Amino acid sequence: MDKISLVVPCFNEQDNIFPFYEAVLNVFQEISAATFELVFVDDGSSDETFSRIAELNNKDERVRCISFSRNFGKEAALFAGIRSVTGDCTVVLDADLQHPPELIKKMYSLWKDGYQVVEGIKESRGKESKIHGIFTRIFYRMISHAVKIDMANSSDYKLLDKAVTTELAKLSERNTFFRALSFWVGFKKTSVYYEVADRVSGRSKWSTKSLMKYAIKNMVCFSYTPLHIISVVGFIFVLIALGIGIDALCSFIRNSSASGFPTIVFLMLIGFGGCLISLGIIGIYIAQIYDEVKKRPQYIIGKRIG
């Protein structure tokens, strides 16, 4: 009998733990050819998330939990779960039921057909504010262009074969981008589509500010595009400087005074601004290198259940 591991990152999801567990039980009543293990990763929750998972473990030994010593972020939670699974394949999904567990049946069927990565693709983004939606679309366009992968409707909801999770678990980098790395490792892929459901309880942890930080971090850790942009901007300023130089030389030959002091000031300010932005981008890359060189762990496990 096949064993399906479910990796479920959690941060302050106390009201969603029991409904999620019941939804998983209902799904696996219809999958007679497979059993499951449920690996919750508590990302330093400050509510009763861990105690409710422990309550589930007391009545169902298939429920396990890894609890971080503090909040390390979703990426760390995902990789902690991936490194802990024991199943023949692994499904990564959220505890808030916005990733419908019913889709696992279709994912499992495609895996039995030989696909090693089954990608969950959003047909819609569910309910979100217009401003947040605009920033989300900008983020995905930026990140898709930077990493050369179409991530417009991609999600963390995936089924991964054991061969895939084994390779992902080997990665030693501290700053990871699971959604892109699951593409990067290769293997045979296919997609399934789903509608994003409403959260059972609580509010989304993704604000516009956190989404912007997430975009910058992941572009830097997975792409050299920002550094290439610096080179392009520098080349543009060289062309502008060349044009101004030619204009000044022509004015000198014609014995006419070179005017345009405000223009020069404007160009200087733009140039200084470009230099500062460029230094900032380089600084972010250096900071990422500094993080990796220190070799601190991606996460620290405080408690385990199961």
C-alpha cells in the first residue's frame, strides 16, 4: 500500500487544525490504495496550535508535529517537513483549507500515472483587496521574469515524488524558495487546477508589505536579474553622458556657451539615485552571501511529536 505524506506548515492556526484533520480523513476514506502520515510544522505559533496538534496525536499516531523554537518563516517550515517525511510521495498544502484537500485524489492518480511533480495551479485567487491583488500580480510578473519560470498562478500546493523530496532535502542553502526550487530540480511534471477556497478561520498572514519583502528576498536568492539591471542602467547613463559630451563639444566649436544647468543638476541627481539603488541591490546580495557563509541552521526544532 502506498504511503502519502502531508506536509502542513502552521503559524497561529489553532482554529483550523481540527477542521483540516477532518477534511483529510474524508479524503482518505476515498483513497483505498493509500494510507497517510500528517506532518504538521508549527512555525513558532503563539496560540494553541501545538497543543491541538498534540491532542490529535493522542488519538491518531499518523499525526506528527515538528515545532520550531521561534518563528523562522514558511520556507523553513516547508523544508523541515520535507526532510521529515517517510512516504512514497509528499503533498504540501496549507492548514487553512484554501488548498482543497479533495484535490489530493487527483494528484495521487496522476502520480500513479508516472508524474513526479504535480503542480497545483490557481484558477482564481479567491477574495483579496484590489490593492493587494495589484501588488500580487506585480510580484508574480517580477519573479517570473527573474527566475525564468511562469509563476503567475503557481502555488505551494504540490505533490512530490520521493525522488524529488530526496533531492530537495539535500539542498544546504539557508535562503530557499520552495516554489521555484520544485521547478528547478526537474523531473516529470504535470498540473491540476483548483479554486482557492475561503479560509475556515483567521486572517491571511500575507500583507502587501510582507509580499514585497518576499519578492525581493526570493528574486535575490534565485536570480541574478537585479545585478543585470544595474549593468543596463549603467550603460544607459554612459550613453546619456556621451550625448551631453558631444553637445558640449559642438557648442564649444560654435563658440556658443553651453546652457542647461538645471538639466545637468537633474541628471546628476538621477545618477546619484541610480548609484544608491545599485549599491542597495549589491548590498542585498552581499547580505545573502553573509547569511550563507555563517552557516547558521535554517531553523531550530524546539519540540517534536511522533
